[in-house]
Amino acid sequence: MTEKVKPAKMCYEHIGGKLGMLLAETFINQGWIARQTPTDKHFYITAEGEKAFTKLGVDVTQIKEETI
């Protein structure tokens, strides 16, 4: 029997595909990640996001801090 599954694509060291896009949109809408300016390519984890990710069991201390 063939089982239908929804793919969670890995691209290098991140989740890509539709799942990655939906996660990013959710994190943005929840205020967990943000951009310094609307034209920035990169996001940063907000204080609210740090609390929420930690509550989910994500060890954000493994992410190297950068100056923004």
C-alpha cells in the first residue's frame, strides 16, 4: 500500500519548500522573527521569539549572536 505524505524538504542546513515558507510566515506573523528594515534579506529572532522557541524546546543558545 502506498502512503501519501507531505514532504519537508531540507536545503543545505534549513527547511525549504512549502513547509519552510509556512513556518517562516507563521514566525513573522507571531512576531517571533523580524527584519531590521523591510528591505533586509535576513531576519533576527525577537525577544518574544526567543521565549516562544525556548518553550517549544528549541535551544536558541546554539545560534551565534550577531550585531544588527
